[in-house]
Amino acid sequence: MDYVSALVPPIVMAAFFIGLVRVIVKSQGGANKAKEDAAVDAVLARANGARRAPADSDA
């Protein structure tokens, strides 16, 4: 019975890891991709605007 108690934690962790990978893979692309791309574009635009604003005020 010791072997059962030794094998249960790795099997449970492997099952959760496989589930996590499946969720990540399924959430890629489709309608989610457009929302993620828009969010990244907004963050990059905000970062570029913040970076340019101090340079413009110094000149």
C-alpha cells in the first residue's frame, strides 16, 4: 500500500497539469485572440504615449 500513497500525488499533479495545458490551448485563437490582441495593443499604445510625452515636454 505504500506504493499507492507514493504514486497518488504525482498522478494528481499530472492530471491538473494536463487540464491546465488544455485550458491554455483552448483559450488561444478565436474570439479570445481578438480581445487579447486589442488589450495588448492598448497597453503598447499607452506605453508609447507615456514614453513620448516627457520627451515632447522637454523640447
